[in-house]
Amino acid sequence: MAHHDENHSQQKHVSFIGTDSFSKQISSQDLIGKRVVLYFYPKDNTPGCTIQAKDFSALISEFKAQNTIVIGVSKDSCESHQKFINAQALKIDLLSDPDLTLIKSFDVWKEKKNFSKTYFGVVRSTFLIDEKGTLIKEWKNVKSKGHAETVLSYIKSLK
């Protein structure tokens, strides 16, 4: 019997490589065996992004208890990420993606409108990758506030 899966992204194997705030390469291959919350955000030190990063940081021990690591991605430089981490005492990894490789591969680089100006930017989105490197859940166009809790409670509901 053919199994019809409505959400085709459910079975998508993802691989990525990025550079963290210490200019160290992080590869999805190194993360096999852990769940990964990969979240994309527009810009370091902006209000929404700060709320989101601090919320994930505040809950990091609960994520760790669920064998989950949290990685934020934006097109900011490693240096900018380091300042953001230090200024906000963040406890999560931040990847720098200045050439938009990761951002585009997860299809979160979109046309946006703001006060009738049109420009391209990152649509705040989160992806959950399981221990085998398979994408199991996506949250697109999320609001910063309360999002970390939403992701955590979803992870806790997984068997």
C-alpha cells in the first residue's frame, strides 16, 4: 500500500554547513544523533530577533534535556554575532550566512514590503531536524514572542 504523505517536507534529508560566531564551521553531519532547531532571523540586535534569541537562550537547558540544540542563522557577520551574543548573554549558537547560501537553500529569502517599500529579506522561520538529519517540522513567518516555547512544547510532544 502506498503511503501518501501530505507534508512532503516531512521526509526531506537536510545537510548544511555554516560558520559560527567564532568562525568555526558547523556541519549538520557533526550534529547527527541530536535534534536541531535551526531558526532563521533577519538581523542581530533588532527588537524581534533579540526577543527570540533571548527566549531560546532562557530555555536552552530544557532543549538540551530533549537532546536538542538551537542554532540561529542570519546574514550578519561572525563579528556581529559575537557582539550580539555578548550583549544579550545568549546561550545559543549563531551561524553567519553572508552569501545567503543556507538562507536560500531553506527558501526563507523572500520579497517583503514595509511602508510601501519592497525589498528582499529573511522571513523569520524555524526548522526542526531529527537525530538522523531529517526535516520533521517547519514554522514559517513566525512571531518572535512565545515562539521558543511553541517549539519546545512541540519537541516535548514527540515520542
